[in-house]
Amino acid sequence: MSCFSSPRERISIREVDRSVVERLKNELNVPAGIATILTARKLSTFEECKAFFRPESSQFHDPFLFRDMECAVKRIQSALRQKEKIAIYGDYDVDGVTSTALMVRFLRLLGADCTYVLPNRLVDGYGITESGIRQIATGGITLLISVDCGITAVNEVALANCLGIDVIVTDHHEPKEMLPEALALIDPKVHNCLYPDKNLAGVGVALKLCQAITRYMNVDNELWMQFLDFVALGTAADIVPLIGENRVIARLGFDRLKNTSHPGLKALIEQQGLSGKKISTSEVVFQLAPCINAVGRLGDPCRGVDLLLTNDPAEADVNARLLREANLERRALDSSVAEEAYNWVTNNCKPDEDFALVLGKEHWHVGVIGIVASKLVEKFNRPAILFSIGADGLARGSGRSIPGLHLLNALNACSDVLEGFGGHAAAAGMTIRSENIPVFRKKFNEIVSTMIAPDDLVPVVVADTEVTMNEISPKFFRIINEMAPFGPGNMRPVLFCRNLKHRYPPRLVGQNHLKLSVTGQGVVMDAIGFNLGDRHNEILNAASLGLAFTLDENEWNGKCSLQMKVKGISL
């Protein structure tokens, strides 16, 4: 590449055990392509496939397998009996907002005097703060339950203990070596926790606490199951693997979400034009969750909780409109920052030298730099860190990584330049003095270049199976749809067809999209490649091509037909 542009993808086909494929093909009476997809999802028996296609509540694990669950439930029951004041301490993202709303509504149904506290992203940052603990103490709170946070809050929990507040931590994040001295720690990742599913979102862990309380108090299961729409929303939005219990939560929760009884969710669905439509992962991630996230990114996440807590349809409508307007404002900020970031990378970075992208400006809103970092990773397939530089010279940053690079480990190697940092393999936050950004950029690039190879900077499209055009049928498409809900760990299957010919010349449509009509084995099918318009001249005169794609249904003039959504092109 002579200039810094999006790298061309490489297509690979997933390797699977062919003996398992053949067995599933015969036992399930499905095409070989479907059996291959199931095998790639580590399904190898008839019973495993049955459970996969039919998620149901009986597949939920026993909540008392969590370490400290019995202790937590007994303390909450005591608080209910003694009419103590309870506070829920949440987080400002969708997982934290839905966790907070779930616990508050659930405990209030049991008669609790329950309130909540959320940190302000722009003022407090992530997690429990000492100021938040002191605020709770002034309100006479004697029991604090954290949701989607708290597992690293050693000092804050110690302060709560000193102020006479018992703390129950529910979280799903990785603990550090030192654990907070809370009354109960409910986190599947804590050492010696026997709970089998480690992939729950924060709202999923909160749900397990509700499930345990219900069972301990011998209350009808509907008391907690009625909130599966909240939990599915938070789970899908947090981009956790949609396997195991998360798959059950998502499938059952999406079913409830379409016809939700909660006024706030119903109003938000109406505002986003989704009333009466099927709601699954994409609708949550791209239409519902951003509205809740937007108010947290721009300052006040409590508006999201208030939307989910209200029982007044009129109040719900007002709150839903406010969230939608906040999301429109957030999108405008995204677009502005993204355009500036793209231009900066194109003009200042060299593809053979810059293994990572580090940039910052004074006016970039701290609430959107993480989103834009993700967009840079998607466009350039490199780790990206964006900084918002404050008037005091302190810059707050947000980073996203690529497969193969553990971002937190890379930041550890640059710790002498940073004021502070934290995160995990795929994402991280950090602070730095603005005058040190050039030094950090150089050092971070040097570190990244030792941790990954040039080939790691080439995006790879992994196809689940290779098929011929005549294998693709409405039945094939129906079976694929039964694999939903899709998401991490269970992405929509990517298929690969080779030796395809153009039926008509490819053409550009919309905003840089590529429209194709291809043929193979006597079958003709349309294809759409979003944001692939720059490949037009490349494939126009190709004698044949291979396409990696997901299968979709296109409706035009009242008629439905199968259509490829192109993910990769090989010539």
C-alpha cells in the first residue's frame, strides 16, 4: 500500500472434524453445509443440537452454585424483614443500566425500600467511588448491592464497611489478586467459584441473584422471569458470547421484548420504529442499546434507568424521546470525530511503520472516542487509541484492539508514560499528560510491533463452510435462521462459494456499496457488498471470483428472494 487505506482481506475456511459432520448430517437429516456449521460450533451429538435449537428455562443452572450466593440471599431476606434501606450501585453502560433497573424493580416487588446510584462517566469514571459510598451513607443505607461493578473496589468496599454498610458485590469482570472484603462476592470469575458459566454479562449475574432469592423465598419464578427482556437487552448490548445461559437469556428475552409489558421498553421500541417487528441481536445492538448508551456517554445515565423503572406510559414516552434525541446528538459527535480521525490517519500514518494508531485532539468528546476507536480498528485493522485532551492538559483515552494483541499487556509495557490505565485484552482506558502523547505513540508502536506480525494486520474472513450455489435453498436459509440469536460465539454463519461468474456487470449503489448478480451451477443470486464500492474496478473484469457471505432475504416489490451479504472477495 502506497497510502494508508483499508487492507484487503484474506478468506479462510474453518477446519472441522469431517466424521462429526457426516454423523450430524445423517442423525439430523440436514445438508452437509448445515452439519458443518453445527460442528464448527462444537456441537457433536443429537442431544447437544436439540438443546442448541430449543433453548428453554430448564437449561438455567442452579444459582446457588455461585460462591457466597446463600450468604447474599439470607442478608437480603433479613433486610426485607427489617425494612432496611437498600441501594443498588450500577454502571453507566447498557449492561449496568439494565442490571440496576432489574434489581430495583425486583426488590421493590418484594417490598424493599430500594434506591440506586450510578457514576457519571464524565466526572466519576467507571465503578464504585468513595464519593458515591459517602453519598449512600448519608441516606441511611445499610445494605449496598453492586451490579456490573465492584469486584476491584477494595478501598471503596472497605470504606462502606467502616460506615456501617454491608456490601454484596455482583459483577462479571475479572478480579484482581486482592478481593474486596464484601459480605458476599457473586462473580463467576472469582477463584473457587463453582458456577459453570463464566460468560454471563453483569445483568446475567444480577438475574441469578434474583433467581436465587425467588427460590429461597419460595416465590413464583415469574417474579424474575418477567425481566428477561431487560436481561436480554443488557446481555446482547455487552457483546458477551451468546452461548450457554446467555443464549437461553437472549432467545427467551427477545421473545418477551417484542411484546414487552414494561412501559419504558415499549416506548423506546416505538420511538425506534420497531413496534410489531421481530427483535433480535442486531435490533438491540444497533437501535435500542445506543439510545441507552448515549445518555451515559453524554453525562447522565440515570435517564436510562428512569426509563426502565417507570410504570407511567406518558412518562415513558417523554423519556424515550429524550434518549432518542441524545442518540442523534451522539451520532453527530461520532461522525465528526470519526471523519477527523480518518483524515489524520490517512495523512500522518505509514502502513509499513504504524502497527497501531494513536491520536488525540482537544475538542473530541470523551463519551465517543471509544466508539471511534472501534471504527478505526474496523477500517484499518490495527489497534487504535484515541485521546480527548482536557483544558488542564490531561488526556483521557480509549483503546480497542485486534485479535492476537492483548491490549492491556501492551499498555503495561508503556506504563511509565501513562498516568493510569486499565482494561482487558480487547479494550482499555487510560490517562496521560497531553505533552506525552507523541512519546507514547512511538513507544506503543514499538511494543505492538514486537507482539504481532505484519500478517496479523491483514483482516481474515473465516467462512464456516464452503457450499455450491445449488446447495443454497429456502430450507437451508430457514435452518440457519433457527440458529439465532446470533452474536459472539454464535455469529451468523459465513458461507463461501468459488468460481462464480458475473451475470451482469457489478455496479455502485448508495453510499459506496457494491451490487452484484452472480451465477454458478446454473443458479443466479444477487449480492450486496456494503462499503465495498472501492472494489468495483478490481472485480469488474474478473473472469471468476469467490465470495464469502452471509445469507439474507431481500424484499422488493412484495417479493422475497435470497441474497448474499458479501464479507470478503477473492479473485
